[in-house]
Amino acid sequence: MDGTLIDSQLDFDQMRLDLNLPKNAPILETIESYTGTRRQQCNQVLRQHEQIGVEKATVFPGISEFVEYADSLGLKMAIVTRNLHEFALEMLKMLPVTFSPVIGREEGPIKPDPWALHQICRIWGIQPHEAVMAGDYRFDLEAGKNAGCPTLWFSQKRVVGSSDWHQLADYILKDNLQGKPLLDKILQDHSDSA
């Protein structure tokens, strides 16, 4: 959601500085390794950053049209986020469709663990290969692969191939305004393999 559909303008480098974490350390995993007061303090700082992100959040151009198109086709859409559930719900109010379920980080193992994707498939009564995991970062694509889902990377103007994890994407959306034809291709590919 955040970084894929909505731009919360979170500054992860500043977040790491405020949390006194090593540069490039995975934030949630590092906080999870702490105990006691240190962990509580980090969670409070993280919560403050996420609240600011909600206040600054905007929908990426072309995303409202993309999700409306998906909705018009009768596709189910859910959210798996490393954000807190309550902040995810606030940001999702900016979009013109309903996502269900919405699974935040406090509800179970976080991406790249496939747990949340398996929960969604169970709720929807489908197999993982019948879903598509869409996201903007390594953890999204890894979660999709770990769950057995095809993956869609929303590049959000980042250069394809500039990271070692881009190859995890089965599909790449380079321009949000091209989302409808890409979604049609994904659906065609899935109907061909059914």
C-alpha cells in the first residue's frame, strides 16, 4: 500500500537516525530484535513517523483509476502492509474502492513471510497461484514468491534493474497510467494457464 498505491513520504533514512539504527538496517526486524525499554522507545518513534506519513499521504497519480478498473472487473483486493493496521485504514480512505482484508504488521508475521498472503487466499477460498502480490519493494516481491503468488512490481519511477531484487517481479508497472493494459495482460496470462 505505502509506496505502491499511496505516497506517505516516509523518510526511512531519517527514521533510522531517529531510531539510532545502522544505515540500511531493516527497521521492523531490527526493532523486533530489541527488548524492554529500547524496543518500546523505538516503537513510539516509529509510530510518530507513521502518523506524520498519514498526514502527508497522497495517492500516486493513476492509482485511483487503476484500482477502480480492477474493482469494475470484480477483482478482490486486499492489503498486506508493514505499517500499523490503524494507519493503513486511514490512508486507504483516500482510495475509491474497498480493500478486504487489510492486514497490518501487528496481526502476524510481516512480509516477506507469506503468512498474510496465505490468510487472504484462505479467506477468499483461492490458491496462491490464483492471486497476484503487488508491491513496490523487495519485501513485497519476496512475500509473493514465498507464498507462491505471481508478483507485480510498481516501480514508481525507479529504474528497473537498479536493485538485485527486481528480477523477483513477474510483471512490472513502470507507469501507473499504463495499469489497465497491464492488468488485462495479467488476467489473460492467468486465463491461459487455468
